Amino acid sequence: MDITLILKVAGIGVLISVLNMVLEKTDRKDWTGLTTLAGVIIVLGLVITEISTLFNTVRTMFQLY
């Protein structure tokens, strides 16, 4: 795992938080929930590949099939 994944997740978090602040200031509070959900889905997509790699490594290490 690189530090790039951590930086990507942090960058997405900052971007979503700024978007939510802008949307709240413009009285579009209904969109803040959707942008937060989109951010969670994007981060989950990034992290799920790393989790898959971890499980494959554990399977290989313990020779589980």
C-alpha cells in the first residue's frame, strides 16, 4: 500500500467537505447528502481493490482455496 491511496482518500474528503459547505451556503441542502454519498462510493471503490489484494495475499500465505 502506498501513501498515494491515503492522499487520494484525504483529497476526496476535503473536496466533498468544500462542496458541502458551498451547497449549504447556496441553500441546496438536499444536494449535500448526495455529494456525501458519492464521495463514500468513490472512496469505497478505491479501498475495495486494496482489500481484495489483502484477502488474496492471506489466501496465498495460508494456502487456502
